[in-house]
Amino acid sequence: MTVFDGIASLTITSTTHAASAVTDALGIMPTLSAEKGALLSGGSTWSVDVSAEQASAHAAHDDTAGFASVEELLRILDGKGPALALLRDGGHYEMVIRWHGTAGSTQGGFVMPIELIRGLAELGCSLHGNLYSAVG
């Protein structure tokens, strides 16, 4: 089945600690950042987002074409697993990777290549995915 890529994001939140500390720890500028106490924010939020369009220029593997945004997010976060673990220690930060795509059929299943699964595991974050049907 064909999977058409959407967006992959790493979102890190905290009710007690600053989003700027995530930027300092990872050395990555976020796509979105809001500090605790900011308008419409119950805590701090730090996120880096990669769209399929952004990722397609860097896609390295044909078999990950439907997951180019995940592959690009992993490239951006390469080597950051230990820093993410330090941020998680003590329970000060919660983090999740979100991905969504569109299926080329009415069946919503997909197969993610093992190299992407390994890369996600090294980051120590849960993946929340949604696959929507393009058939309608």
C-alpha cells in the first residue's frame, strides 16, 4: 500500500521547566516554543516539526518515501537520545513524536522500515501516529 507522508513532530512539554532549556540541551532551534505563563499556555512547549515537503529534499531511502518526514526528524535529532533522556529524568519534561499520513487505499495499515523504528527507539520517545484514508 502507498502511504503519502504528512508531518512528523517532536513535542516536549513541561508544567515546571522552561522550553528554552530544551533548546539549550539539544542545540536545535524549535519550530514552535512557548514558555510557562505565556498567553494560552498552561506550561512550556517546545516543538520541532517537519512536513513532507521539507523532508522530500533530504529523503535518503526509497523504502522510507511514505515516512520522509520521520526520516528527516530523525536526521535532525541524530545523536540527541542521551540529551532527551536527561531532560526526561526526574519527570520534568514529557515528550512524544507525532506523525500523520494518508493511505492510498481504504485500509489504514502501514509498514514502517526497521531503520526508522531503530532511530525512534534511540530517542526514547513514544510515536503517536494517524493514517487517514485518501479514498473517499
